[in-house]
Amino acid sequence: MALPRSAPPAKGLKNSRALSLRIPEPRFRPGEKADFSSMAIPAAGETRRPEIDTQPKDMRDLAYGMIRVLDAEGRAVGPWAPKLKPADLKRGLKTMMLTRVYDDRMYRAQRQGKTSFYMKCTGEEAVAAAAAMALSPDDMCFPSYRQQGLLIARDYPLVDMMNQIYSNAHDPMKGRQLPVMYSSKKDGFFSISGNLGTQVPQAVGWAMASAYKGDDRIAATWIGDGSTAEGDFHAAMIFASVYRAPVILNIVNNQWAISSFHGIAGGEDAPFASRGIGYNVPGLRVDGNDLLAVYAATEWAAERARSNLGATLIELFTYRAEGHSTSDDPSRYRPSDEGKLWPLGDPIERLKQHLIALGEWSDDKQQALHEELVELVRAAQREAEAVGTLHSGDKPSVKTMFEDVYAEPDWRLVKQRQELGI
């Protein structure tokens, strides 16, 4: 049977105008004045708080709003305000301050040639500090390279962190990782990978295994806004949704990848939290510079996961105040004063003001704690540098390259080690 022929295209029918490709552009460029007055930011306490068993389709609005707790006067308001004791708030403040002091010290060490590379999390300290407070100590964390605050909050030794950065003889990673690529199994801190996005499917897989075994631990992972464009992120979302994995998927939207703004990854037209909608995963958009809001959202998502209700996607709306890394010069792609004008402020300053409003803190106590933490970090640095830095001191033994891979050494490795005489 002959198939009917397609009708020939009508003559003269074509687009009335030439096609054009849209290229997302940041709102401000170097030399321009940053102005965030048009940014829609909900008032503190305005966003509703649903029950943990609410269906994802019934909370889509939370992906487009913003969970905020601290108002302009430093008061905790609204349904998301957690009932944290002053001692817990002070612990969160100390974690953020210690993280910033540590970052500043290691940044200077890199500039002095003592290490090859460093990445700061200035302005994003609440992301890790609040999550560490809300999660159980044995929950498994799959971080990116800007959540060093998780280790600090879990009392991981600063000296060991510095040894890893210096790749000296006491480096827990034995010189096998880039600086800041920490790992600590006992602290529930999965090895950081420089390959963007890999930690998200790993976290989902770990959470699925925990549920499959009938364990009671959940997983949490963090990814940057730019890395959500990686296929790994979307594959992980499928598995998290289908299998209701007990996992918290955090997108740290700090507005910038290494040199491209969040619009290149699709964050200009819709919040990153809204990506959960297509996967039937609840999406929460949170003020990432508000430790109380981050804590409350993480606590809500953790309770949901522990109740076998599945994953939650959290967008932490914050700002990368410093360069992407010591290899980056942000002045080449954004105004130099943009960070100072960020409308959500500084997470440390905001929590400090909240404690002062409660009558539990003061500027003098803040200064005294800062000086104490500076000396703590200096002492740790002296101890680490006494072992060695990038260009001086003792290095991990060459023989360690043959270790930690096989339970029973492969004969080829045994032979190679014999040939080297080690």
C-alpha cells in the first residue's frame, strides 16, 4: 500500500522575524553600581510552614517564596522560628566565626606559598553551621568544597584540616587530595571530589542503602548552583524521588559559579528550589544568611526523611562574598562592592544581633570571642607548620602510594614496591 505524499511546504511561509539566541547576562558588570532594590525578598516570618507529611504538589509555593526567621531588628518571627536555647545559638555563632577565622588564616597561608590552593566560604557560614546543628552526629554528609563548617561544627581537629591543606607528613589524606578536599568517615564527612556534582548521586545511593538496611541514619548533600546543570544532579533527583530516599539535597545558590552567574544554570527564570516540582520532591527556598532559617528548614527536611516520607530539595539563597577560589579574580566579572550591598546581610552579624536582642550577648563578648578564636587558629597553624608545608618539612612517605587500595595487596603492586626498595 502506497503511503500518501506529504504536502509540499506552502510558498512564502517562514518566520516573520529572524531567530535569535538568548544569552543570559548578569545584571551588573565590573565598574557598574550593584543595585538589588528590585529583588523580591519576602518579609521574615511571612512564609507558611506545612506539616512534614504534606504532599509535594500542595507546597509548590514554598519553592518560590523564601523561608526567613530573623527580621531587621534581630527578632525571630514566624512559624519557622525554631525554639533554640541561647547556648545553642552561641554554639552556632562560634562555629561560623571560627570557620571565618580559619578561612582567613589559610587564605593568607596560600598567598605566602605554603599551600597551592584554597577555597573560602565567606558569607556562607550559616549553610554548614546550621545544618550541622540540625542533623544527628551520625548522619552522613556529602559536601562540596565550601562546607568546611561541617567538620568544624563536629569538632574535627583544626590541625588535621591544616595538615591536609599543607599535604605534610601528617596529612590524613596522605597527599592524595587537593587542598580543602577533606574526608573523615568517623565524622560522617564523605570525601570531597573536585568533579562537580558527583556527591549528589552518592548521597542518594547511600540514603537508599540506609533505608534498604532498615537503618535510622539519613544523608545530606550540598551542591553549587552552577553544578545543578550537571547530569549527575538530575539522575540523583530521579532516584531520590522514585525510591523516596531519606536524603536532604541542598543547592547553595551563592549567585556565582567560578566566573558565570547563576542564570547560566537556569536560576534567573525560576528558583532552583522549583526543580523539585518536576520530580515530585518538596522544594524549600531559604534565606541562606539566616542561621535560624537554615536550621529550621533542615530540621523539617530531616524529620520528613526519618518518617519515610522521602527527600527534600532546599535552595539556600546566599552570596559568595569572596572569589571562587585562590585561582579566581571576581573583579573581572562582577562589581567590587556587590557583596557589601547584598540585601540579606552577613550571617555572623545577623546572629550576633539576634543574641544581643535576647540580652544574651554584646559587642564586647563578640570581640573577646573573636580574639580567642584567632589565637586558637594561630596555635593550630604553628603546630601544623612544625610538621611541614607545601615547600618545606616532612611529606607523606612514598610507600603510602601502595596502601589503602586493596585488602590483599595485588602481586603487581608488591613487585613494584620491591623494585623501589620500600
